[in-house]
Amino acid sequence: MPCRELKYTSTDDWGAIAELMEQRRDPDAKVDAIVRDILDDVKKRGDEALAEYTRKFDCESFDSDMLRVPGAAIREALEAIPDGDAAILEEAIGRIREFHGNQKEKSWWTTGEDGTVLGQMVRPVDRVGLYVPGGQGGETPLISSLIMNAIPAQVAGVESIAVTSPPRKDGTLNPYILATAALLGLDEIYLTGSAWAIAALAFGTETVAPCDVLAGPGNIFVATAKSQLIGKVGIDMVAGPSEIAILADSSANPGWLAADMLSQAEHDPLAASILVTPDAALAAKVQDELQSQCDALPRCEIAGNSLKQWGAVITVPDLETGAELINLLAPEHLELAVDDPWTLLGSIRHAGAIFMGHHSPEPVGDYFAGPNHVLPTLRTVRFSSALSVQNFCKKSSVIAASPGYVAEHGHKIARLARLEGLEAHARSVECRTK
């Protein structure tokens, strides 16, 4: 049995499931202290600290002159990858850019009869820093992370975007990351990783200019660095390990369900893959499929550990009860693998991204469809959303009061100010009514 079997009949059963899922947060107080020291060190020593950390963890021959990738290397990388791969990347970029174009908000204004103008002005932030994990030794480039983080910033209108990623042992970056940057029109790329890269983007160094918003996934050191910088810079979110929940009925293909669960399990030993179904026979078939498919995966050990520790097949009395459980789980990814997903959609309140029907597996959203794959985890979708254009914008309220407005309402404003004991506030308005 690859993963545990549970039953859920009502909210009385939620406590045990919630307790299990809570353990995935995996807090580590030691990391907090280490990251705090790294942030302070980079803030004080700049490029020297970046080079030192990079020599220690990534490339032994690294020095500060190697920090920025030359523009020629970015352009040449696009010529180095197969034309077919470049075409696929270009198409994915186009689809994702089109989707995010629909998210762009406009400034708006209202005008009162007395001539007072009120409104909201939407503007992009000045500069964004994007972190791209290096993958396994730099040989599994997370190109989708670069695409998903860069495009909403570009659609928002951000004019200055810096990218950072740890170098390989030879001091280079995987050509697929560079080629993707070229296709996106990005030319500012730095070779540095982990918490020291986040520090450089936040505080700036001799080579790296400071940024206003930081985005991009990473390990616990990256996530901790971003969390410690909240209030100093904007961040996308502090994401935890990946997760998927699937609500399935008897029309679902057990082999497909197992493949979808494994697509998350292979990410990380802390990833959670959960099947919820009223069909006990389907649940048993999925368990068999998980075992046989997992054994054939290159990342079998990671996926197997993930399923054993955090995977679950949960039977429920009916789909309505299953939807109730889904809302409690509040998953990052949700697949509605049912005969008619649209009838269930209205019952779903908490899910980061919802994949409808048997032909919408989660990787379609990871790479190609258009919606952003940077999503809240660990039940935080109860109050937060996918990365979007809005993460890279700020809004300013605009108040242009007319003389008539102040004459009519000044005494009311002054009264409210005095109720709060703020006499200067009251006089500021009253002096304009005399």
C-alpha cells in the first residue's frame, strides 16, 4: 500500500486529517538564525559576500567579476538549444502572456456634482527581482518558474527586472534558463543562489541594484530569507511543499489518477498527494497503480517517500461530502476528475488552481495553459491567491476636493477628528471654510 487509507464522513473526522497535514510545515528554528546572519553579511559586504558563499556552495573558482551573465551569453544560448524546444517555449510564453493580460487593472476616476474628483491610480513597481532555482546540479533547469514569475511583472509594466540563479560547478548557467530569458526579453541575470541571492536583490550590492518586489520559489533558505524581508520589500508568497487533491468519481481512470498524484509526489518528500472518492473500488485500483507506476519513475525514491509520509486515499460517502473535505484541505492544486465537474465547481471555495475533468491534469497548468503555477500552499488558499499581475502593482488613492466639497462637509470632518482627540486635524479643515 503506497499511501495511507482514511475515511471522512463529516467534520468530526477532520481533526485527525488536519493534524497530519499540519506536520508538513516542518519548522526549523536553526534556519532562521543562519539566514538572518546571511542577510546581515550580504548587506554589509555586498559582492564579496556573494562570491564567498557561491565559492563555498556552488562553484569553487567563482569571483565577483563573474556575477553578471554577459548579454552575449544570453543571446547565444537561444542559438544553442534545439529549434523545436525554442518554439515550444515561445508558444508557452505567448499563452501565459495572453492569460495574464486579462488581469491588468486600470486606473479609475469618479467626479461629483461639485467638481470633486476621486479615484485610484494603478502603477507598476519600479524594479523586481526574480529567483530561479538551479535544479539538480543545474541540469534540471526550472524554466517554467522563470516564465511564470517574469510574465506577470512584464504585463504589469515593470521596466527593470533582475534574475538570479545559482551557477553550475563550472560557473555557467544552464542554457535553457538563458534561452528562456532571451525569449522573454530579459538581459539582467546574476549567478548567485540561496539566501544570499535574496539578500542581494533586497539590499543591493556593488553589482546588483536593490529591488522593490521579490518573487520566485526556492528551498527553505530562500523561503526563510523572503519571510524575514517582509516589510522591507514586497514578496510574492512564502510557499511550502507542493500538494494536489483529486476529487474523483467512478468515471475516472485509476491509472490517470495515480499518474497525477505522482506528478506532485516526485517534487519533494514533503509533497502531499491526496485522492478523495466515494468509490472504494476505484480507491483500491489507484493504490495498485501508484505502486506499479512509482517503481518505474526516475525519482521513485522521492515519490515513494512522499506518498508514504503525506499521501492519502480518502473515501467519502458522496461527492458533496468530498467537496466539503476539499474545502477543509484547501489544496494548492485541485483536480475534479468527475463526469460533470461544472456541477461541482460552485461547491469549491478553497483551491489555488482547479483542473476540470479527466483531460485537465495538473501539468497542463504547470507549463502551458496560461494561468500562473505559483500558488499558495499549506491551506493558505483560504486567504490568498495565485501569483498575478497585481503582485507587481501598487495603487494610489487620488483625492481632489473642490471648495464646495470642503464648505459642505468640513464641519463633519472636523467633528470626527475631535472625537478622536485630533484638534490639528479639525483645524486643518476648518481653516479652509472661513
